[in-house]
Amino acid sequence: MWRSGGLRWGTGGPCLLWEGRGRASALVYGGGIGFRVAAGGERTCVGARGNRCPVTARVAGRSAQARCAECARLDRAHSVAADTRADDPQVYRVYLAWFGAGMVKVGITAEARGPARLMEQGAVAFSWLGRGPLMAARRTEELLRTALGVPDRIPYASKRAVRAGLPPRAVREAEVREVHGRALALPGWPGSLERMALHVVDHTGAFGLEGLPEATAVVTELVAGGTVAGRLVAAAGPDLHLTGEDGELTVFDTRLMAGWDVTGAEPHTGVTVPVRAVVTAPQVRQEGLFGSEDSTDGLSQEFHR
């Protein structure tokens, strides 16, 4: 049995890590992939900050974070987002991330991590905005959110819904350039944060999104004895895009694997866990950035194969 350590992004592309195995499984677009959840098993808490859950608590199958309430609290308390690390000596960077037409967010990441955080979020394109101490980066993030109406979070459902219909690269870069210019022109930046020139990095190729068909289903949870298998055509953030023998495209959020024991499965076995159908519907773009034109989002109607 194997337990997932999550999907990770590096210079060689995406790979699945395995807890206690000291190894990773590289993922190749066009290749087959498959695993089966242990029969009779259950999903248990993965613990926090490298420590095991003291009670090995059961967690819900549909949760993207496989932690019980106490471990989730501990993990959050020591995260950068909790603002409890004011004396952190690391250099941090503020970034703009683009996920689809009208979908731009602002965030921060440790400079030592490079673009890994952007790839983990599924950012199709991004540009750095500035670099400096943690609290200065935090203040800048809040300034941009308030002054420009740029959010610090975008739901994964919204990101997934637009991946198959991305505008040309020039359009993507133009949107990042427009917001980047407005951000750098704002007064009130902390003096300790160095502003950075525009340099748009595009992840379309790394994610395999060129020519990506629209998804027909999204996995909602894993169940004991169920399989997730198919041909890998794309990956973005924690999501794998798999096609079955019927040609339909299913999106699988690998965070749902955490806490389960799994074994390998042949790619032709397909997806036998609960999924929901993806239906395209209008969505209002972010106010304050690009007006209120319609975009697309994924609404769902649940069903089981």
C-alpha cells in the first residue's frame, strides 16, 4: 500500500510524492496512470507540521485538506498566512497570478521557492511585483487587494472551468501587464519592498493546456475499492486531467488522495469513484479590473458512474 504525499511541481514537471517511500512518480503527458483505493479502507488525518495525528482521526472524503480539526488548527497557526512569523528572516515576493480572462489574484511566496507556489495553484501566467521582508510583502498584498479590487483567492472550480478555453498568449500577457502597471503606480508601498519590473511567465506548455478539451466530469471523493485511471493529458495545480477509453475528460484533484492507502491500477480500468458533471454557465468577471463582462464557470450536477 502507498500513501500520497501530494502532487509537486519542479523543473522536470509534475510528480506524485509518496509518504515514507523516499521516491516520487514522474507524470508524463500522454502516458497512462491509475491507482485503486484499498478495499475496506478509510481516510485518516495526515497530521500537521510533519507530525502524525495523535488519534488517527477519520476525515471526510470530500475535503481537499485531509486533516482533523485539531491538526488543521495547528497547521494553520504555523503558516505564513497566519501572520505569526513577523521575525521570519526569509525574503518574500509579491506576485500577480492569472488563471483565465478577468481572473487575476495577488499573493506572496518565499523567494527561495521560486515559481513553485504559482504552479501549485495552477496559475496559467504570472509576474513578480516586488520582494522584501514578510510583513512588508503582506502590507503590499493588502494594499493591492484594497486599491485594485484584486482578490487573494480564486476558487478551484472557477480555474478548472476556463482551462479549455484560454485566450491567446498575447491576451493573457496584456491582462497581466495592465494590472502590473496599475499596481506599481499605486502610492503607499512599504519602503522596504523592492518593486520588480514586469516579466510574464506562461505555464501553458508546462501544464499541457494547448488544445485541452472541455472536462465532462470532476471527481468529488474517493471511496474504498474505487479506481481513478486513464491517460494523462494535462496537469495544473493539484489537478490531473485524464481521458478514458470513451474519450471523456475527467479532472481529479490529487489532494483528495491524501489520507488513503492506494495501490496501482491499469489505465483502462477508468474512473469508478463518485464524480459530478461539469456544466458551463455565465460568470461575472472581477469588478474593478476588467468591467463586468460574462466569463464561464463550472456548475455541477452530481452523479455516479
